[in-house]
Amino acid sequence: MSLSRNVSFFAAVVFSTLGSSTLASETMQRQLSQEPAEAQMHRLNMTDSDTAATGFIREVRTKVEHIWVQPEGVSNDEFVTVEVELSDGGVVKKIEIMQASNYRQLNDSALLAIIQAAPFSSYRDLPPDQQADLSRFVLRFTPKH
């Protein structure tokens, strides 16, 4: 089954996985909650692999958000959706625009942010089954002015 859980981030970068693990699905669901991570860990008694997946998702989000330069002049209703595939070590193997914006500068800025943010080193900390589940994911970039 394909995961369709999305996690919204600052600057409207949305992350969803293309893997198939129930554990990854549960991890994404926890990320959807507004509850602080420490409270989630206590309440849910998260395992080390859950924590590693959460750390990986947080790393992708933080690095991409920090680097992404939102282009000027792009309306708030525009977005670009990008599929990312990682190889060993969290290195970007493939980037593909799944749904392009009408603004080329938005498309280009999203691709550039992913390229510059990589590699995602916490990917190496994931157990093999979670690496397989999280090796392909989608980021959605929506400018917020």
C-alpha cells in the first residue's frame, strides 16, 4: 500500500513518502500531530527506529526549508511538487518534477533547494526496512508571502 500521509512544514513544504511500511505510516501520522516530539515519545513509547525515521523527516524538512529561497512575484496559489529518490548515505539519486508550477523560477528554486540540502545524513541511521520505505518521497513547495 502506498503511503499518502502528508506533513506540513514552515514555508509550506509538504513531505509524503512513497514507501509501503506500516511503521513509516505510523511515524508520518505522529508527525501530523501538533504535539511536541518529547510528549509524543513519552505517550507513544517510540522505538529507536521510530525516532530515527522522525529524525530523518525532520532533517529533510529543516535543511530544505533553510536553503529554499522563495522566488518573488509568484502567487500564493502556485506550487511545485517534486519526487526525490535517495541512494545509500542519503545522497540524491533522482529528482523529478511531478507537477510543475506556471512559474519556472519556482520550479528551479525547489530543485536547487533539494540539491543543495543533500545529502541527508540521518538516512544512514534508519534500519534497512525504513530506508527502503523512505528512499522515495515527495516535497511540495508553496510560496507564502
